[in-house]
Amino acid sequence: MSECVKTGDWVLLYHDEKHRYTVKVEEGRVYHTTHGSVNLTEVVGKRYGETVRTNIGEDLVVSRANLLDRLGSLRRFTQVIYPKDAAYIVVSANIGPGSRVVEAGTGTGFLTAILAWYVRPSGRVYTYEIRKDFYEAALENLKEVGLLPYVEAKNKDIRKGIDESDVDAVVLDMPDPWNVAEEAYNALTHGGILAVFVPTVTQLERVIVAVRKSGFKVIEPVEVNVRKYKPVPGELRPETLGVLHTGYLLTARKL
């Protein structure tokens, strides 16, 4: 891995704990922050850990941007899956390099990008989105973060059928996933895993009924909670504000 910034790299420009900026380095582009603007041409060739000075004299540390930094910079037009839920989906659905994963719906492409990141370099994410405007915008987001090569996006209603077969996982984040339970079962390989995200318990109950009827086993509904703390000595306590409930997750296996 290069120790110096190159054109096309994603970097984190750090001022303090509350002011961090993620940007893709493009020569000639001027990037504006609340601490002044940065000509990104000046970032090219910098060693990671060095600083770059804004037009008003503020220093920003140049660091590598991680996946969540990059995803945080994407244009959002739908509610996205939170990292805590995405992490549970990836691990519980046994998704890794080489996995073939069907996903619906694409939405912003936030979860799609996370799935694509983990199936690299030989895996594939087949994502379905019924709305054309979401589909087109998600493609732009995936292209922007460099993960489109690992995704096959479809402007199609998954309830009308899944084109793929013998896939390792099916991930559903849609209003009525119970209507896709049978299709998901048929598309999965033996031992394949279905992962479903829904925001309410009434939806969760309908999913449980549908997956049982479709033949799934090892049905596990859960809620994942993460509580952030204030990282200040002498004031260490839970943050006053935070995201308490995001949704419910269910995983089930085809055995």
C-alpha cells in the first residue's frame, strides 16, 4: 500500500473529533470545508499523516479513508442500513470473498456497497431495485466508491422472480419481504442463508410465518443495539443523544 496520496485515492482530512472530511482526490478540484478550502492538487504526493493547509491557514491531517468514511460521503435519498445491522448481516449470512449474494432493494446502494466490499475480488452482488430513479442514483454512488465492478444491478421487481440460482445468500431490505420468501428459498444453494431487515415487529412476524412456510430452518430473529459513550475522562458516560432502534433482523437457512 502506497505511503503517499495518489490521484483517485479517498482521504480523510482531520481537523478535530467533530470536524472530519472525506473526499476523493482529484487534481484541480477545490474542496470546501468549514475550516476553509483545500486545493486537492496540493494533497497529491503528501505522505499519510502529514498536514495540508486551507486557504485560511487551518491545518488538516491527511489520513486514509476507510469504508465507512467513504460511504458517509455518498448521496442519500433513502433510509440506509446502519453499520451495526450491516455487520450482523455480513457475519450471520457468512458473506465473504467469492460469495454470490442477491439483494433487494438497492435504495441508496449503501448496503450494496458493503456487501460488494466483502465479496471482492471474485464474488458478486446481484441487487434488485424496482424504482428507476433509485436504481440510477445507486449506480452513480457505487461507481463513485469504486465498487460497481462487483455489482450487477437490476431495475426489476424481485417479487416477479430471482434470475440467479445457487446463490450463497439473499438479503432483503424492502417493505414486504415475506412475498419473496419462496423465491429466496429456491434461489439459495444448500446451506445458503436468508437475511431480512424490517423496522417493525408486525413485519417481523409476517416474515417468520412466511419463511417457515417456505421451508427455512434455524430461524433467528434479533435486534442489534449499539450504545455510544462520551470519550472524555471525568465525563465518561453514554452519549445523551443516539440511535436507539433501527430495525429487526432475521436470518434463516436452507437445509
